[in-house]
Amino acid sequence: MNSLGVFTAAALLGATAVAGASSRCSAEVLEQLLPENAVLETVANVTANGTFGEGAPDIAYPTNPTGLPELCALIVNVTSSSTSSYRFGLFLPEEWNSRFLAVGNGGFAGGINWLDMGAGAHYRFATVSTDTGHNSTSGDVTWALHQEEKKYDFGYRAMQGSVGLAKEITKGYYGAAAAYSYYSGCSTGGRQGLKEAQVSPDHFDGVLVGAPAWYTSHMQPWTTKVGIYNLPENGTNHISTDLFTVIAAEVINQCDEIDGVKDGIVSRPDICNFNSTTLSCDLPTANASACLTATQLETLANIYSDYYVNGTFAFPGPLLSSEPQWFAVLSGDTPSTLGYEYVQYFVLDEADWAWEQYNDSIIPTAEKMDPGNCTADDYDMSAIRDNGAKIILYHGMADGLIPTYSSKVFYERAADAMGGVEELSDWFRFFFVPGMGHCDSTAVDAPWYFAGANQAGSLSTSAYSTPGFMDAEHDALLALMRWVENGTAVDTLIATTWTDSSDPDSGVLRQRPLCPYPSMAQWDQVGDPDVATSWSCVEE
Ligand SMILES: *[C@@H]1O[C@H](CO)[C@@H](O)[C@H](O)[C@H]1NC(C)=O
Ligand SMILES: *[C@@H]1O[C@H](CO)[C@@H](O)[C@H](O)[C@H]1NC(C)=O
Ligand SMILES: *[C@@H]1O[C@H](CO)[C@@H](O)[C@H](O)[C@H]1NC(C)=O
Ligand SMILES: *[C@@H]1O[C@H](CO)[C@@H](O)[C@H](O)[C@H]1NC(C)=O
Ligand SMILES: *[C@@H]1O[C@H](CO)[C@@H](O)[C@H](O)[C@H]1NC(C)=O
Ligand SMILES: *[C@@H]1O[C@H](CO)[C@@H](O)[C@H](O)[C@H]1NC(C)=O
Ligand SMILES: *[C@@H]1O[C@H](CO)[C@@H](O)[C@H](O)[C@H]1NC(C)=O
Ligand SMILES: *[C@@H]1O[C@H](CO)[C@@H](O)[C@H](O)[C@H]1NC(C)=O
Ligand SMILES: *[C@@H]1O[C@H](CO)[C@@H](O)[C@H](O)[C@H]1NC(C)=O
Ligand SMILES: *[C@@H]1O[C@H](CO)[C@@H](O)[C@H](O)[C@H]1NC(C)=O
Ligand SMILES: *[C@@H]1O[C@H](CO)[C@@H](O)[C@H](O)[C@H]1NC(C)=O
């Protein structure tokens, strides 16, 4: 409990002040902990209920966390080669829970993720985030042109190096190494988590991976390809964003009740036999402003389709129910820059290449080159398993940016490489999140919140854990910690949403369990479907 008598996750984790630590929050002391290629850029004492960050100049993460506990904040700049350097931010709370946490990034963002660091500091972790070695917004890949070393920093070196050094600083600051180390990231952050598990199997005891962009060499080309299906913007094949809403509604109409509950949440997109002809403008009953022409229906089929190159599977299409988020990669007069700028600046290194020149040969080319070694496809992760670590992977079924099944592909390939799903589930579990979009949010009032990466920041600048439910049942990070530290396997995670889905003060609307793949949540047909205990995880 805190001084107001409110139970907090920080208290649960036994955070206590470390004698003498705050006196070490100074340049003189901290500089002694740095290797030759690292420079202390900033060090500051942050008082209780304070704020810290770079604000607007951190163009990727301009929002500073607020309400921070008392802590020492620093920024370190590490030279990684003669043409590259990366920076990281580190929060060292006055009351320390004796643990270390690294948080991830998003898209191609180059910047320290202060907001996710803030959430980590609230639990009283020593919390690190790297800028990945460049300075850009999420959708800007122009920085990569002819910058092989910067690509490596983005690929894995900045995270690997920041975690390694931040752990050393943490140890020097508190006078003791962290008892346990964790990772939490979504999207690119999910990729970084899997990559770290592969390249630094001794870095973490627990890794929380959301909607990972792990298949860089295939996903970014797919993002270009799927964008092109819906272009040009004035073409007869183009489906406008307002029609995505119409399609989404028809998907719910046809697919919602397969799981036995009519709630607008599609939890079995995999077995819904969606008939898009019901949207055809050719039907006598068609609504002319809410129908699709034959060419648009072809575009729709292409969007959902898996991507094959010369008969070989390259990347999965998005699931039914992801339509509300399609605007992110299927609107505008070009494909998403996340897709074609990767091809242009990462793979081809050709400033004058245009997305109109895209063809399927990019897949084998990107796979062979994999600039920066971004792709996290080392499926045999037995080294981190043998260290006793645990991994939780989750992915929203309504993700419109990173197709949900890319995580299933990863999990199944990992299972194949390491003895099957049953073996894998001893230490690595995968949770689908019906109705959740990319990393956070829901368009259909689905329970989406479980304190995954980025989620607290989408509630407020001072939120952390699951407001009102700060326990290992409702908070994926606490669940992972309990698995690692106490051996309690994560058999279920309870996801929450509120009447206003991003405002816990509006009251709980629904809670429902998420289930480890291949099991699924099934309603008991009796209890209130908005209450978690009315559901259980079952295997088909
Ligand atoms: C932070 O406060 C401590 C005293 O608690 C002091 O020793 C230290 O010099 C301060 N650091 C900075 C950067 O002001
Ligand atoms: C914390 O700071 C905020 C402003 O950032 C202020 O509104 C609030 O009253 C402060 N809370 C306490 C307990 O001091
Ligand atoms: C990043 O770029 C912004 C805008 O160009 C600039 O204000 C900021 O200082 C840069 N940050 C770093 C760390 O170089
Ligand atoms: C970090 O250090 C490198 C190498 O000294 C330097 O080129 C770069 O400008 C520094 N970055 C910042 C943001 O100061
Ligand atoms: C779309 O716009 C381009 C360029 O303005 C034009 O050449 C083309 O005919 C237009 N296509 C349609 C289907 O209107
Ligand atoms: C698909 O919907 C169309 C239009 O309602 C209908 O004519 C057709 O029979 C349906 N196809 C299937 C396989 O149900
Ligand atoms: C036709 O579709 C439009 C756009 O979705 C909607 O506003 C309108 O109510 C529909 N008309 C009928 C008769 O259903
Ligand atoms: C496919 O694209 C690559 C890269 O732009 C180009 O080198 C190649 O000639 C293209 N192939 C065809 C058949 O157009
Ligand atoms: C597809 O296979 C054909 C025949 O082997 C080959 O010429 C072509 O380059 C392949 N295309 C791609 C994109 O791999
Ligand atoms: C690339 O990353 C993989 C892990 O995904 C690792 O096994 C491999 O050693 C790395 N290769 C290089 C050249 O860094
Ligand atoms: C482990 O179990 C102990 C005893 O029940 C509890 O106090 C502690 O909070 C648990 N640790 C975690 C990380 O859940």
C-alpha cells in the first residue's frame, strides 16, 4: 500500500530505498561507470510527482511521462562505429524493486521512448530505452540511405548495447545487480524483444513481446504490396476508408456469433467463412453508397490473401475484423512509408526508386540481404530457454498494421524448431487478443488492456499496470514476473476494457480471459459474458 492506503504494484514488488544511491546521481560518479565509447549527456534528479523527457525535440516520442516517483534520470550516448552512435535513457528510481526493465520502440522511430519508461519507473524498475541510433519519426526511413552501421544499430545493436551498459550502470548505482531483468515492447518493440532473446540470451529472465514486427524482410515488402492492391487512389479498384467501416460491419454481421456470443467481437476469424458478395453493388438490394463493385471486391480478396511469391508462402494477410485499422496502411496516394521506404532506403539504397517499381523479387532480395540484421528469424531459441527465461507473446486479432498471423507463423516455426507446441508452452506462450488493434485500442469495445507495452501511455502520461487491477491476473508484466520468479505458469490473462475504452475512471465495461494458443476462451453459456469468470480456456 502507498501512503494513501492504496495498493500498488510497486508495493507488491517490494520497492525500497537503497541507502546512498541518490548521492550517486551525479556526473562524477556515473561517468566512472561508462566505457570509453560512451558519454554521459545528461543527469538529473527528478522529484516525486515529477516529469522527465526530451519533449518536442524527441520527434518520435515527444510526450513526457508525468507523476513520476523520485528518481535519477540520465541520457548516455554510445559510439557504435566510426559512422554511428546511439543514445539511451535510464530511470533509476529512489525506491527500487531490485529489478531491471528494458522497453522497446515502434515503427522506424529513432528516439528514446520516455512514456513507456515512465510506466516502468512507476513499478520502480530501473528502466532503459534506446533511441535505436537515429533521430526520426516512426514512418520515416530516409535516414537509412547508405547507412549500413545505422541499420545495424536499428536492427539490434542499439538495444543490445543499451541493455548491457544500462545493467552495468544500474549495478554501480545501487551497489547490487538487478535480481531479475525483464523486457516489454510491442510492434518494433516486439521484434526487438525476440531479437534480444536470440542475440543476447543472457540479458533477460522474462520477455513480453507484443505484435512483433519480427519478419522485417518479408513484412515491409508485404506492406508495400498490400498498399499497391488498393492504388491508385482514383482507380476503380480503390476501396476508400469509409467503405472499410461498411466491410467491418458486415464482417461482424457474419462472423461475430461463431463464438456463441453476440457482442460485436470477432474471436474466430479463422473459421468464419466470410461471403463478401453480400457487399456487392450488383445485388438488387444494394445500397449504392455502401457497396463494392466487382473490381473492389477483387481488391478486398487481395488484401485478405496470404502473400505468395512463386508459389512459396511469404507473409500472411490480415485477419477478418482488422478492417477498422486498415486506414493505417491502405489510405492515401502511396503505400505506407513503413513498407516502401524500407525497400527504397534499407534494401535497395536507391533514393530515386519509386514504389510503382515494386515487384515480387524484393522478397528474395530482402531476405538474402536483411540489412541491419533486423529480421528476428532465429527460431531455435533454446539458449534463452536453457537459461530458464520465460516469454509471453500476444497479438491483437484486429491488428490492421501487422497481420496477426505473422505471430502465429513465428510461434509455430519456433515450436517446430524446439520440439512442438507442448514443449514450447513450458516457457513460451502465445495469446491472441480478440478485438484488439495494433498493440492497444479497440474499435469494438473488446477487452484490450492488460498492461502490455504502449498500453499505459494510451490511457494517460502517468498510468501504469492495470488501473484498479494491479495484480498478476490482469497485468501481463506482473504475470510474466510471477512465472519467472515464483514458477506460476501463465494459464490465462484477464483483459479489461472500460465504458470509455481509454478511461479507467469511466468504469469497467468488460473483462475476459485471454488464452494460451492453441486454447481459446469459451463462454459458459450461463454467466454474464462481460465477467471473466463466465469464460474458460478450452482446446478444440
Ligand atoms: C541529486 O541529488 C543528490 C542528493 O540527493 C546530489 O548528491 C546530486 O549531486 C544531485 N544530482 C544532480 C545531477 O543534481
Ligand atoms: C502532481 O503534479 C500534478 C501536476 O503535474 C499536480 O496537478 C498534482 O496535484 C500533483 N500531485 C501531488 C500529490 O502533489
Ligand atoms: C532530432 O531532431 C529534432 C528535429 O530535427 C531536433 O530538434 C533534435 O535536437 C534532434 N535530437 C537529437 C538527439 O539529435
Ligand atoms: C553522440 O556521439 C557521437 C560521437 O561522438 C556524435 O557524433 C553524436 O552527435 C552524439 N549525439 C548527440 C545527440 O549528441
Ligand atoms: C487517375 O488520375 C491520373 C492522373 O491524374 C489519370 O491519368 C487517370 O486517368 C485517373 N484514373 C481514373 C480511373 O480516373
Ligand atoms: C454469398 O452471398 C450472396 C449474396 O447474398 C449469395 O447470393 C450467395 O449464395 C452467398 N454465397 C454463399 C456461398 O453463401
Ligand atoms: C446506405 O449507406 C449509407 C452509408 O453507410 C448509410 O448512411 C445509409 O443509411 C444507408 N442507407 C440505407 C437505406 O440503408
Ligand atoms: C524488380 O525490381 C528490381 C528492383 O527494383 C529490379 O532490379 C528488377 O529489374 C525488377 N524486375 C522486373 C522483372 O521488373
Ligand atoms: C519465379 O520463378 C521464375 C522461374 O524460376 C524466376 O525466373 C523468377 O525470377 C522468380 N521470381 C521471383 C520473384 O522469385
Ligand atoms: C543476426 O541475428 C541473428 C539472430 O536473429 C543472429 O543469430 C546472427 O548471429 C546475427 N548475425 C550477425 C551477422 O550479426
Ligand atoms: C511470489 O510469491 C510471493 C509469496 O506469495 C509474493 O509475495 C510475491 O509477490 C510473488 N512474486 C511475484 C513476482 O509475483
